[in-house]
Amino acid sequence: MAPGVFTLILPFVISSLGLPKAYLMCFIFFASGVFLYYLIAVDSYYFQLLKKGESREKAIKISQEKGLELFPAGDATQSLLKSAQNPKTWLLVLLYFTSFGGFLAFTTWLPTFLSVFYELPIQKAGIIAALGFSMLASLARIIYGFITDRIGGELSNIIAFIVVLIGAIILTFSNVFMFSLIGIIVIALGKGFANAAVFKLVPKYVSEAVGGASGWVSGLGAFGGFAIPPILGIIVDKLGLSGYQYGFSVYIILAIICIFISSFLFSLSKSK
């Protein structure tokens, strides 16, 4: 929800206080979050028991009795190296690059798209980006998690990226505001669905090093939030104003790739 909250309030803060003070407020907010986390956060039972001097075997046994299911295969470096040797880790990275990275990129790009292409006031563009996309996608992720538990991660991903594809097609081939708004809502649902579904697959396909795989998937996946906006900017540089519209074709390409990856994983799951 955080990107949506900031997308919602920052235009108003910037317009009233200016950009430097807006950055200062963000810094204070983040620093407060780190401090609160330091005060209240604790490790899982497994790590707490190891710190108290219990053996790994006993720590696992007690943790399992308390409901913990997954345990690290070794230290962080070993887990990262082991998961990197599994090709399926990189397929999952690409899925999350498109879903969560694409979600972050879309959240960043959307206010600019709405304010420049449709000439909306930046505050109104921020409200649409926050409520119509970012927060909606975050809520969709929660709801779709229950569905993913029932129908499996592979099929959930196929459905999710088909929804992303539909939303991207609407945005790419429409220059009517109402249709673009529908496209934004559809792609928000698809991104939220996919964010819920991808991590369902991590323990299934990289069970030997779940922690390391989660690191690769979440870290490099989130990198999409930095990698995609410059590509959208290049398209605008080349095509001018229409580039804001046709730039969404990037999401069409990524969605199609992810549908093929998810279908491949689905066929693997059926063949076992």
C-alpha cells in the first residue's frame, strides 16, 4: 500500500511545501519506520532458538511444533548460490520483474502519463494513480492470495498475466480517458493478482534454497521498478506525446512472455 499512499499525498505536500521539504518529510517517515522496526521486530522461532544456543535439530523440531514450515538450507551466501543454479529461479525472477517491478514502475509513471497526456492537474493524477491503481492492486493481491491457495500458483499466474495483457492492450490502443481509466483498473487487478501468485511458486520450484530464491526474486524483481520507466521515457522521446500511449506496449510484451513462462510451469506441474 505504501507506493499508493505516497502517490496520493506527495502531490499535495509538494504543491504546499515544495520539493525539498517533501523529501525531508519522507526521510523522517522512513527513519521512524526503521526505528519502530528495531524496537518491535523479532526473528522467527528458529533463529531465536539458535541464538539461545539450541542445536539446529532441536530448533527445527520446536519451530515445527509451533507451525514453522521452511528452514534455511545454510547461510545466506550458500542459499543464494544454490538457488542461482536452478534455472527456475530466473523464470520466477522474470515473472516478479513484470508483476511487482512493473507495478512500481506503473505507479511512478502513471501520474506523469495522466498529467501530460490527458492534461490532468497533478493532484488529480496522483489520486487516480493511488486509488485506481496502486491501492487497488495491493488489495487485489490480498484477495487473490486465497484463490491462489486453492487453484495453484501456475494457473493463478496464467490468469493474472492475461488480465495484465488485457489492461495493457486497452491502454496502448486507446486515447479516450474513460477507456484508459478502465485499462488502469484492469492492469491494477492483474498486477495485484500476479504479485500474489508468483511467491506461491518459490517454495515449490526452489525448495532446496527458498531463502536465496526469495532474495533473487524479490530483489531483482523489484528492479523492474527502476528499469521500465527509462524504457517508457525513451519511447516518449522517439514518438512524442503519442509515446505515452504506445509505451504501454512494453507491458503487452512482458505479459505475453510471462504467460508463456507460467504455461510452461503449468505443463511441468501436470506432467509430474
